[in-house]
Amino acid sequence: MAQYSAEVDGVFVALADPTRRSVIRRLGRGPTSVGELAADFPITLPSFMKHVRTLESNGLIRTVKVGRVRTCVLNRDRLALVDDWLAEQRRTWEDRTDRLESLVTEPMEES
Amino acid sequence: MAQYSAEVDGVFVALADPTRRSVIRRLGRGPTSVGELAADFPITLPSFMKHVRTLESNGLIRTVKVGRVRTCVLNRDRLALVDDWLAEQRRTWEDRTDRLESLVTEPMEES
DNA sequence: CCGATAGTTAGCGCAAGGGCTAACTATCGC
DNA sequence: GCGATAGTTAGCCCTTGCGCTAACTATCGG
């Protein structure tokens, strides 16, 4: 039961927000300043910064401030945790026969 | 900007909770009744049911009630959305050179 | 039919999440 | 040095999420 990994949890929590997922996508194209990133979203800078902090504190991005500009960089390694999690799922369900599945495969009316 | 897919969003939101991820893992081993699932967690049944509903309404599991027992089944297809999302990330960042990355690769002191 | 079992419904409490404004700090450019 | 630019801090609001109890419904078993 359980197997609570705070790391994995943090990553999933960070990815649960569409704004943050968009930031990740954007950063896939290369490092970008906070201001430039924020311009894509209809929220205020302070609100946006919270997302940046969340992403950073969960390890999905790194940021560096040079002068007055903070630049964000994607941390791909961390996304791999999601991959690992998915892989583990697959491993689990490949280990078993699917006989029982058929019992409920055809969707019936909800009670 | 954006590309808001409610489906993808729902899946990530559902996966953001450790209890729900554990349920997914468990269901990887085969269909299981609500009661049996709930026994693994230190929360009350009604609380647990909310997680089940969340998983179901986001398409990660299906459930069928037979007599007084509700049985849950994993819906693997839905997990594939996560896979797709990750694949898209990789596609994006494979399309570019990594020159800029080095600028910030060595962690500096936080401001 | 009656008690036990398996979920369900209703409603409540509280902490966290995501948004905002206002006001402040720290460069940069000239 | 001064104004504009780029973040940052502080504090507030409101909704949502996740947990709980209490009480109810609906099988199942005998």
C-alpha cells in the first residue's frame, strides 16, 4: 500500500495545472525569461510567479537571475519521473492475465 | 499559447493525488471492489469514494455495480494521454539545439 | 423477515490553491 | 541621477479539495 514518494507527488501536483504545463511546453523550446513566459497568459505577474516557484520547488525547472531578469530552464530529468511511473504501471499490468477484465469491459448503465 | 485540453487536464488532476495514484496501481493488478480498495487507506469510506468518483469522471477507471458491490477497473487508454503529453514534450525539445542551455546549466547561488 | 454488509447521501470544517491589488526593490539606459 | 523595466513581497479573497460524521438505502444470507 501507499509507497509515497514525495518527489513523484510533487511532480504530479506541479503538472496538474494547465498554466504550468504550458510553461513546461514553452520551455521545451529553450530557456525563457519570466516576463516573456508570463506574456502568454492572462494572469498578473505575481500570480504567474507563483507557478514558476511551484515548478522550481518541485524540480521541474531551474531558474537563474542575471541582472533584473530571471531566466527559466526546463529540467528534463524530472519529467522522467512521470515516465518511470507510467512504466511501472505497465509492468504491473503486463504481469497478469486479463480474464477478469471481460466481466466489466462492456459498459453497462450506471446505477 | 495554451492548448487547453480538458481531457488531459482531468487526467493530470486525477493523478495529482497520491491516494488516487495508489488506486491506479492497485487496479493494474486487476478489477477490485471499492471496499477492498478502501481497506488499503487510512481514510473513511465516503472520503475514499470521492477519489473513486474523481478517477471515474476523468475516465481513468470504469466501475460497475453488481448487487451491492461496486467493482472498479482500470482504463489504460486514458493513461496513454499522459504518455502522449510526454512524447509531445520530447518532440519539442528534440527539435532544437542546446546551445543556450549551457548558459544556465551550472547552478549558481539563488538571488 | 432480520441482522450484517456495502455503498451512498448530506452537510460540515478547514487548509490550500490560484487569482488580485498595492507597494516596494533592483537593474538598465541614457 | 531619473524614469522605465523586471521582479518581488505582502496581504486579501474566494473557491475547491479532501477529510469527517451521521444517517440512510440496498443487497445478501440464513
